[in-house]
Amino acid sequence: MSALQENACLKRMTPSPISSAAAVIEAFAGIPGLLEQAPALVARGRALDCECLLGPLDHPFHVSIRSGRIVDLTPAPVLMRSWRFSYRATSAAWSAYWEPAPRPGWHDLLALTKREEARLEGDLHPFMTHLQYFKDLLALPRRHASSVPT
Amino acid sequence: MTGHIEPMVGRYVHVAIDGEMHRIYFEENGDGIPLVCLHTAGSDGRQWRHLLADEEFSRKFRIIAFDMPWHGKSNPPAGWTGEEYRLTTAGYTATIRAFCRALGLEKPVVMGCSIGGRIVLNLAIDHASEFRALIGLEAADFQAPWYDTSWLHRPDVHGGEVCAALVSGLIAPQSPEASRRETLWAYMQGGPGIFKGDLYFYRVDGDLRGRVGKIDTGICPLYLLTGEYDFSCSPEDTRRTAAAIDGASVTIMEQLGHFPMSENPGQFRRYIAPVLSEILEHSTISTKQGAHV
């Protein structure tokens, strides 16, 4: 995708309010801790070792997963750091996805890609083999939605 | 003291479909107007268990749900040698009509969900006079793809896991957890490639755009009900489809997704009860007037 096409694609997406964007970044940084409190989810990812890029479109995180645990989460960019797949969404999309009862069309990772509020890129194999894991992992802040101002 | 036994019974009927014998499993309960229920792609008739057991509906309707060949307890036909399964518009239509004939159903109501909703539209286009009423849940003449179906059937991805995970997002967040898990369980149990093969009909062969305008709801009433959380067949897809059909009834169901009858049976009941009442009332009036119904 050219830079021009990418900009055109981004323009179709809902702009995110700055105050919400900061909260979304903060919530993302808290996901590894929430995962540690969800042993059943860690167990479902027991066969997963993966480097991926997750988070807000313009402030994603490099995430290293080993045996279902997040062993590293670092804000991008990191010089020459590789990733296999990327799932990034607008801050507005993350805020909506984390609402206790998300609105129709904002309630699923693939609903967000369909409405062009999120972008899924790269080698999708680890994402598809662990699709429910990633849906549940990225929904973890929903349980703590009161701490995410929208 | 014996345990609670649900009222539906399951049996097998041998049906010739396009010249090939199939052993079709079906469950039924009730007496009255035949109501044939069609499950979604990649699942089976268990999705209808709450409707089948409904005490009030079963007093006026003979509720029947069958497993499509290759689904649930309907095995592939004896002549199948392992070639890729692909559901087609013609084959799906033939299956439903053959099943109804095999059970000797007179002017049944057919209610289908998802692919079942799509084929209901085809029944309305080509065979309306055979049916008393048609109900399409999560039905549209076409909807935009939102994933690549090749992920559903490949040796390096667990089919059951990926099928269930994909459709999990189509369930409304308000649906009870137990019903959500039960709905997904059927997707985890499908045969390899069967969900993908069903979607051949949905994505490729069953595009009904430009054809639904031929539907005459004066011959057979058509009801379309879609859950607000269904982003696969969205409310907009259903409204667009209905806009081309004079007399089609449209209802958008709140707090429901793509599997209304199984993901939240209580919520679905609120929406389907008035539809069944209207069909019953219409049938009663027609009978009193001496019309053949």
C-alpha cells in the first residue's frame, strides 16, 4: 500500500479524540498485567510464541508472546524490530470495543476491520490459529472499562 | 423419580435428493401447521432446540428441524468418496423440497437462518406456491465478505477452533454466556470443510441480487428478521433486500446477533411470537374462507 493510499484509508476512519487516545494507550500498557490474572486465557495460548504489533493505529506496541504470556510490550517504533502480524485500530474503535456492552459493529475485532476502523496486516497464521485468544486478550480492558475514560 | 425429558423426538428419514439417497436426521414436536427450521452454515438442527420445546408454539405448529446432509447427525451419503463438499443454490433448494415431500408436509412454513435465510428468499422466488409463509432470519440477497474462507479448511489451522472463533463475533454481547458457548460448540464440531462448503453457496453461488424483485408476497408472505449485532448480514443488508420486495415484513431485533434462536432464545421468542401468531391467524382466516392453504 502506498503512503497516499494509506492516508486515504486513514481518512475514512473515525478520528479519535486526543483525550481518549491517551487513555487507550494507557489501557494497552495494562494488558500484560490483566492477562496474568486470566490463567485460562494463558492456557489457551500455551502453544503460541509470536511477535506482533498491536494497539492504536499511530501508537502501536511491539508485543512478544511466549507460551501464551506477554513477556514484553514496548511502544513502537523499535529499531529493526520484526513482527509477524499487526492488528491496529483507531483509538475510538478501542474505546468502543472496551465498552461494557459494545455497540453493534464495534463489538468484535473483525467487525472493526469490516467497518475500516481497524487494519489487520502481515502473516495472519498466528492470529487465525489463536483467533479467540486474541479476541479475548484484546478485550481484557473491557472488564476494567471504568478505568478507561471515553 | 425420572429426569426431565424434553418433548421433541428425533428420527431419520431416507430422502432421494437429485437421485442420491440421503439419511436425514430430524427432530420434531407439536401438532398443526408444519414449521420447518433451517440451521446456519456449519452448524446443525440443535440450534432450534428451544423453539422445538416451546409449549405454546407446539400447540399450533408441528415444529421440525433437520440436519442438512454432512451436518449434525445427517451423515454424508453412502456414495460420497471424499470429494470437496460444496453447497449450491440448486442443491440446497432440492434438499428442502425433497425433505418436505418425504415427510408429506402440506404447505409448510419454512424458517431459515443465515444460509437458511438466503435460501428462503430463493424458495420465495421460485417455489412460493408450495409454502404457507417464509421466514428469513439474518437474510439478505447478498452481503459483503469480511474474511477469507480458505482459513476454515487447511491442515495447519484447527477447523473447529477457527470456525467458532470467527462466528463468535456475530453473537450479541448481551447473549447469555451458556447460550453463546452452546452456539459455538456446534461450530467446533462440524466436519472438515463443511462450513467452508456451505459458504460457497453464501458467497459465490447464491447471489440473489436482481432476483428478489420477482418475489410475490401475495402468493406467500415473507418475514425478514435480523439481529442488530449481525455484522455479517447486517440490518442494512436486510433492509436493502426488503426494499426490492413489495409487502416484505422487516424487523430488526435488538440485543441479538446472527444466531437469534440459539444465542438468546428468550429474546428471540419476543420477536418470533408475533410472526407465528400472524401466520396462524392468516391460516385460520383462509381456512374459514375455504381457501386452499
